[in-house]
Amino acid sequence: MKSGHGLMRRMSRDHQDVLQNIEFALVSTWRDRDDVDDRACHAAIESLLTGSQPTGDAASALSGRLLAIRDMRADVPDRLWVDGLRVVAGSIRTHSRRGPGDVDYLIFVAQYVPA
């Protein structure tokens, strides 16, 4: 299995569109809802990666938005989508403490997501 850094580099280089789709879902939901924070973003992604139900309204909304984007991107193989989710989860861990109300990751990535 590739290291997290190697996966991030490969995804950023070869599949930036997949990462942008995932980031768009997170940032656009954050822009629409006051209760979305980095912790909810991470929880939503982890729920998709593990097949569990997200806990909390914000994580559920994020998970729903991510699933809608996934449905629109039927051209992307499942393995590639999962790799994208893993990379974004790693980015959240890198840019945020994921405490209640922390939005450091969302502020960071929002600069790359059109309004």
C-alpha cells in the first residue's frame, strides 16, 4: 500500500478533479450551514470510508452531499473515489485540531473552491 504522502502526491497530480469534487461538497455545505466544522467534515468522510452512519446533523448533511457528488461522478472508479476521501481526510487532520467549532481546514481549502 502506498504511503499517505505518496497517495496525496499521486492524487494531486493525476486526479485533482476528484479531490476538488470532494472539497466542493464540504465547502459548499459549510457555506450553507452554520453547524458545519472540520470535525463534522472528518466524521462524514470517515463514515463513508467505514460504511457507518454519520453522527450528528452536520455530518449527515455532509455525507449526503458527498454521496450526491459521488453519484454524479459515476465515471470515477470506486477505488479512486476512496483514495480521494482518504487524501481529504488526511488534509483535514493536517490543517485542523478538529475540535468543536474548528474551521481551519475549511478556511484553508475554501480559497481554492469557487463561491
